[in-house]
Amino acid sequence: MSAPRDVPIREDSIRLGQFLKLADLIDNGAEVKPLMIQGEVAVNGEVETRRGRQLAKGDVVTLGGEAVRVS
């Protein structure tokens, strides 16, 4: 896997579902839940099942072999 792509946010934190949309990893919020149930989403190397998980700057999210970092 290549180095994570940085995706800037305006606030100090963002919810995981919102960040996946901002990073263009999903088209809409309805796509998040099935991906999480299947264990496709990881935060900092750990599978995440909570769509509302708060992310902070520096967190790395992976989905489908692509990694993005909150910046």
C-alpha cells in the first residue's frame, strides 16, 4: 500500500462517515454501514464498526486498499 493521502478538515475532529465522503472513498452515507459490517474500514490499523467514530488530525483510515490521513 502506498503512503496515505492527506485530506484536510476544517475542525479539530470529524465523524468517520463524513470523512469517508470528504475523502471521496464513498459516494454517500448509505454505503458506510455495509462496508463496516464486512470489516472493510480500518482506523489506524484497527477494523472500525462505528460510523460515528470521531477522527482527529493524524488518524489514518483505510478502505479498499486506499489509505487517507486526516490533516
